[in-house]
Amino acid sequence: MADPTVVLGRTVDVIVARITEFLATAGSGRLLAELSRAGLDVVLLTEGIDDPLPRICPVPLGGGRVHVRTLDGVRAHEITPDGPRPLPADGSAVLDGVLAEASSRGIGPALVLVVLATPGDLGLLGPGIGRCVVAALGDQHGPLPLDITRVPGDGGLRCLVEEQLLRRRRRRVPSVDPDPDWTLREPEPPPERRRVVESLTTLAAAGVATRGAAEEDRGRGMAPTHAAGLYRGRGAGSELRPLPRWTDLRVEPPPTGTIRTLDLRSGVLLREEVPAPSAALRSLRLASPVRAGVVALRAEAGAGRLHAGRVPGAAERGTRRGGSGTRHWATTPRGAAGAAALAVDERRGRDGDLRTVERIACYAVGGAAPRLGVALDGLSHAGRAGFDELLAESRRRWARRWEVVDVRIPSDPDAQRALRFALFTLWGLAPAGPVAELAVGARGATGPGYRGHVFWDADVFVLPALAAVAPDAARAMVRYRIARLGTARRRAAASGYDGARFPWESAEDGEDVTPRRARLRGRSLRVRTGALEEHVTADVAWAAAHLAEWAGTPAFLSGPARPLLIGTARYWHSRCRVDDAGRAHLDHVIGPDEYHEDVDDDVFTNGMARWNLRAAAALAERLDPTDAEPPAWRALADRLVDGLRADGGHEQFAGYDRLEPLLAREVAEPPVAADLLLGRQRVAASQLIKQPDVLMLHHLLPREAGPASLPADVEHYTPRTAHGSSLSPAISAAVLARAGRADEALGLLRTALTLDLEDLTDTTAAGLHLATAAGCVQAVLFGFLGARVERGILVLDPHLPDEWPQLEARFGLLGAHVRVEIDQGAVVLRTDRPVRVRLGDGPTTRVLDVAHLGSARAERPA
Amino acid sequence: MSAATPQAGVLVRSDLDATVQQIARVVATTLGVELRGIDPSSNGDGRVLARELDRSGALTLASRVDDVAWAVVQEAATPVLLVPVAVDRVTPRLRRVLAPLDGSPDAAAALRIAARFVTGELVVLHVLGPGEIPRFWDDPAHAERAWCEEFRARWCDRPGTRVELRTGRAAERVPEVAHDEAADLVVLGWSQRLDDGHAPVVRHAVARADVPILLVPIGRAPR
């Protein structure tokens, strides 16, 4: 018999074989039980399903499942400890059913081993077999079109099975399915791009993110692990705290090149040495989406090359480390802005010439003092589950995620994969259990960029996307703001105003941490965003209201989020100036278009404040009709200057129309940082804008901006937008799509989708641009799909580009998971709970499970 | 001089003025190597001197800017320390070195070659030309710091390095920043080609700078 460790040379997670072959293998029942205990699924194919069932598995099974399926795909049973249990028959080709079942657990076809027993099996199993790992028993097949591993007919199946059992027992590195629709493959980058690749291959779960740094780097360069909202230091210098390292390995000599494969489908990162020597370095990591703070790694390489590093590795001075045997720990220094603990359990083993390392670790994040007990406790639980189960449950969670949230664009696999990458990035923020709050910095926890400070990006870019992807995370984001209301009230009072004023940049304690000065081309510049970019206060309120409406949870707004709306409205009420004519103004502000500082009556700021006043008034009146404040808020809102011109469009701020009428293309092809190109003064004196301002109001508050003004505003501001902000292209795409300019919108969406993947900013190394990722999701949902929620009704108004004849979007809202399928204009909605839905201006329908809504309107000319 | 035994050191043209001699001495002292004089008249033209320089094993040759020097810099594989006409002062040590980098592997390699000359603070200058303006420049409080940080990490990740960013034409900005930063030395990587409008930054720096310039040959094109 051949060496059982090298039959396939890779790990699979499902084995498909004929039942007759399996039962002919000596000790088949015990073997099945062993496979099941090792977490492997076995699918046994049979002509007639009834006869052999009782004798398949006489001993108890483990975590892996055993199925019996008829070769016609009509009948299927699952063998359980209580006996056979019928499975729903799908009637599809047998392998399709198997692959769909595997897919529902995060297992791709390339992790399914199909054992062919007869020449006819190939045809019986259908075309899906081309994506599987295939082994042929015996030599009766002759020439075969697939890359098939041939094994002896006599004992070959046992060889295949034992190889898989041995690989698990010896803690070999699992495989991933390299399906390009689901993976990001990054060959060894040149040194200057290494940190970019580290960002792109970050694994994050429950807000703890570990960059894809090489294990053997052992902390050289950027700290690999951070947690959202865990800071050190105070004020403008506060920054994300680098956490103790859990991935260090000593590899000598180190590999000269590796390929990283980030598997979006199952949430793992595989790293493989190339060119591969006989005992190549391979590693696979996961960040558990199920258990907060739990991470795990397996690695293998030649026994003389691979040595476990000193783990945990310290990422900052004052780190304490300890432990004995296989278990070690580290704690960060105490800190008012938060501390962390890491506990690690490591097992080493051998498989022939290979050394294997298996590591399970658990972070406990938060609290002024490190909570080592929590980390050790989490590690104990994870350790009891074991690596294989951690991987399996992680895959299952990811499969569930993709089941309910996804974007499928058959004609545009690049955009589809990039959108999946955006969703993958956002899911890194999803909590694994109850969490008090979530602070989402500009780069999340994927890198130290922008010091992890929280901007308006979090409230109006990330949150609306998360509301459709991971609503628990969105709620935790609002709670972050609610918990800092006291600080916001003090800040308003210190400015001489009422209510609550939120800071432009925020960290742990909610104080304004915006730097006061910055270097600009050799000179020190006064930074004015902290003082003037005040729309953030209304943005915070808008985010809470949007979440309540989108999720269909008005009680959230009238309950925990109520003080946000009321406090911010009070701020605007005291902040506005009313002139002699009775018109209200917001003077001295910076809108989203930061090229123009210290302007009056910025349309976005005024519009957001107006909405804030009205929304708070409506809420307050509903809760207490005798409340005296709401009428005053409404009256002020009605007087607030809206910037509407006679032509139906808006003047971005008072005096904007008198500026030099410069268009973006007259200076350079957008996107371009026009302030760098022309200088700040020149840009400030022109009509060039950095990002949507008036159009941002149309995006967030279509009614407030007035739908009738959208065409005029799109026409006017689109050519004036330089897109010099990474926030700009995605939101512009959303607005353009809504305005019926879907093909133009797609171009901008592509820019946003590649912003990090192609490092268009040259700063992806410091972390992924979360707001851009979220903006892309918004562009699809709110732009191309035209989805919004109005009074508990899902309204769809799709506008697809010519390149997308089909689009399927899966997302959550109103407590349901819905799928919107558009095919050549025909719109179908599927839902797992009843929802009320309207297509465009059509009638409202209550959909219980599936409904054909009709046809999307044709794209309007610009 | 004898070229038989290559020896790390600093060569200085003995036919030049006292300022050049003193600057060469400062460089040699800073680097902790011997200072040796060389008389170009005994070696014929600049090309011969360039070969002598390469054979000598010296770290550099200090020279004023003249025809001989231009011939040497175009031929020698060894960095050459040019003292522009405007330089009339001598600093006691190399406290601050300015290294313009264009964000190419070649330029970074030149800086590595010249690493020994960087004994104090290193200021890396990157000039964004009209065709090199980034597409995105986010928050004004953070964007430049973040960009410079990444540029440093990519091209000159050495302790004590500061990155300065400017816009405009590099040829103009290099002497300006060298002056503003009170640099004691400018390190410039270059292709050793002066024909067809090549090396505008080198030409401009040599003509305008008031600080010695170390020209480091990189990516030498076949002649």
C-alpha cells in the first residue's frame, strides 16, 4: 500500500464515495465514526437507499455528518446517532446537492473529494465534479479529462480516508478552495507594497483585527493586531493600542516568496511558500466570528526550519508576559483608554519531515486593567473545541453570512468579488456576542491610520451599510455615541450653546481629539475641521434615526437613542443665528467639501440641522404632546436657509456661485487631490469641490434636499467634483445611479471598489478605508437598487448599468433577510419574513416569501 | 597617488580652494576615514580621474564644479561630492543630510549606497510634480502625515528620518529645501546622463544650492 500521508497531499472536508466501495473496506463502520469524530463529512452514494442503512454505522458518530444519497439525487438520508433521518429531496444532480450542502457550511467544491469507483461515475455526477478533488480507484478509467489522482482499487479508499485522518491528527494545515470568485490571491509583493498586502489580508472578527503580516516578521514593522475602540494616550495624540502578537514564528531560513490567499467564503488566510521546497512553509489563520477574541493558526514547514517564536510577542513597552508549558499570556499596560490581555495555547507536532505548530489564542479587550482571566477563560473554551471545530464553526458562520448578505453580478465577476471584499471587511466589526458599544475608526482596526479616531465616516458611511449587513454592530455604534452624550453636552456648553455637540474626531472618552495644527508642505497649518466641521453633530443623530427606520425598530429611537436626537436638536436651536428678516443661518462652518472653509449656510450642514430639528420635534411630540420645545424647533427648521436657486438647484453655500467657475476636468482627470495640484487658496477661490456636499444631502436625506432638485444638482456639481476624498466616488456613484445615470455611476463605483485593492491612495498600508468599503455597499443598495425604507415599507427603484443585466442583492432590513433579484429589468423579491414592499411609484405589496414585483424603469437620460 | 591598494577614504582634488579642502576634511572626519589629496593634472582628463577614483576604493572624491568634475561624475561608479560655486561656508559636521527621493527603487538604492554619509538627521524630500499629484488627499489634519509616514516606511525606513513633502518642480524645490532645512549635505541619485535634457534636478541643484551635493550613480544606462 502507498504511504497514506501522500495520496492526495492536501486536506479535504467532505468525502464522496460509493457505498458499496465503502462497505467493502475493512472496518468501515468504525472508519465512518472516526471520520465523523474528526469533523469530516462523508457522502455515500447508492442505487437504492434503504437496504444498507442499518449497517452503515454501528458505532456513535462525532461532529462530521454521514449522508446517504441515491445516485439520481432524489432521496437522501443523514445517519445520526439515533438512526437514519430523511433529508429533503431536491431531485437535482446528486453532486449538486452535495456541493450545495457543503457550501452551506462554508466548504467550497475544492475541499470535496469525490472517489470514482466505476467509469460511469463521472457522467453520473455532473459537471460540478470539475471543481472537486477527484480520485479514481483502480485503473479501469482510461484517459480522463480531469486532474484525477489515481489510487489502487484494492485498499485505495482506505488509503484516502486514512490520509485525511492522519492529516488532522498531525495538525496539518487545512486547504482552501482557490475559487477566484471568493478569494483574494496576493503573490509575494515587492518590499514597498508589503504593508499594503498586510492590510488587504487582514482577518478581523468582533472588532479585533490581525493584519496579514508574515509570521516570521515577528513584529518588525507595523503592529499587526489592533482592536476597534481600544486606545492609548489622550487627546489628539491618542491612538489605537497595538496588541500583543499571536502569530510569531521563527522560520530559518525564511521563505523567499509566498502567496497569500484570503478566502472570503470561509474567512481564513492561507499563506504558502513559493517556489515550494519539499517541506514548504504553509500557514492558515482564522479569526473566530463565533467566539469573541478567539484566533487560531496552524503552520507547517521542514522540521529544521520551523520553530515556534516567543509567543505572545510584545507590541509595546510595559507588556507583561508569563505562562508555562503550552500556555502563555501577555497583558498590555493599564490605561484609562483601555487595556488588553492575550492568552495563547500552542501545540507542536511532527508529520514525517514536517514540523507542525497549532496555536489557539484569545484576546480580552477593554477595561482599564487587562482582563487576563477573561482571556484565559475564553482560551479554555476554545481549546476544548479544538482547532478543527473552531474552523468548522467559523466556516458555518461565514456561510450563514453569505447566505443572507451578498451581491451577485454574473456579468461582472471583478465588481462582485470587490463587493464581497467590502462586505468581508465590514463583517470584521460584527460582534460575536453582546457588546456595549463599537467605536469605528477611519480604518477600523485594520491598521493604525488616522490613529483609529472616529469621524463622521462611522455614522453616515459605515453605519448605514452595517445596518443592512450586521445590525448588531450598527446598534453598538450608536451606543458609542450615546455613551458620550455627557461629553458632547459639556462641549456644547463650553462653546456657549445648549444641547450636545459631537466632536469632529473622537476616541475613547468622546472629547474632541482633532489636531489643532498640521504640517503642510513644510509649513505649520491651523486645522479648522475640529472647530468648524459641525455637521457631524447632525450626522450622529441621523445615523440613529436611519438605523431605527431601516431595522424597523422605532423603540430604539424613542428609547435609548432619544437623548441623541433631542440633545443635538437643542444644539442646533441654540447654534443658529436668526437675521432681521427672520431667516435662520449657520455661519462659519465647513461642509463635507473641505476645500471651502469657514463658509455660511452650507447646504449639507443646514439640511442636516433642519432635518435634526424636525425629527427631534416629531419624536418629542409623540412622546410628550405638551413639550414646549418642539414647536420652536420646527419654526427654526422652517426658517433655516436652504440655498435653493431659482433654477431649482442649490447653491452649495452663500457666495459659492460667485467663485471661479472651474471644472474638475479643466485641471486634471478626476479623481485628483485638487488642493495639492492647485494650492489651497486657488481651490478655495474656485467652484471645485472635494466631495459631494449638496449631493451628500440628496444621498442621506432625499426628501430634505427635494427630489425635484436632484437632476439640476447632479448636473451642476458632478463636473465640479474632484473626488479628492476617498469618501467621494462611492457616494457619488449612489447619487448618480439614483439620478438615472447608472453607467456613469458604475465608473465611479469601480474607482471606489479598487481604492484599497489597488492602493489608489498610497495609504492602504495603514489600514483599509472602511467608509469606502461601506460606501460601495451603499452604492449598490441605495443607488443601483434604489432601496430605502419609508414608514416600514421597503421601496425599490432600481437603475442598473448596461453592463449589469442581472443583479442579486441579499441584505437585511425590517427584521428580515431579503433577496432582490433583477434580471433584464424584472424584479423579484424573496424574504424570510413578511415585508411590505413597493417598486418605484407602484402599489405596496405584502410579500410573505417571494413576489415578482414587475419591471424596473428604464434608465433615464441624463 | 597609488591605486595599487584600494583604501576607503575621502579623496579631494588638491588643485582646488581651501573651502573644498575643509569640506572634504569634515566629511572624512565624520566618516572616520583618511583624507587624501589627488592632483587631476597628473592623471590627464576627467575620465582618467574617474577610473582612478573607482580603483582607489575611496568613498568619494570632493571637487568643485568644473569641466573635470562633470567628466568624472559621468564616468565614475563611485559617488562624487560636488561643491557648488555658491558654497562658501564649512559646517563642522554633517548634522543634517537632505535626500530627495522620487519614490523609485533606484532612488532608494542610491540612498542606501550613500547611507554611510548619513551620520545625523536624514531629511527625505519628495516633490510631487504636476503629473504626480495623488488622486486622494483625505482629512487635512492627517493626510500629509499619513502619506509621509507611508513614504518613509516604503523607501527609507531608518531611525531618525523625517519626510518633507513639496509640490512643484523638483529641480526648484531641492535647493530651496536644502537651504530652508539648513542641510549640510544633499544626496542625489542620478543616471549619470547629462544629454538630452537629462538630470534637470542635478543641474539645477549644482547651479543653485548652497550646500555640497553627493552625486550617487544609479541604474547606469549603457553608453
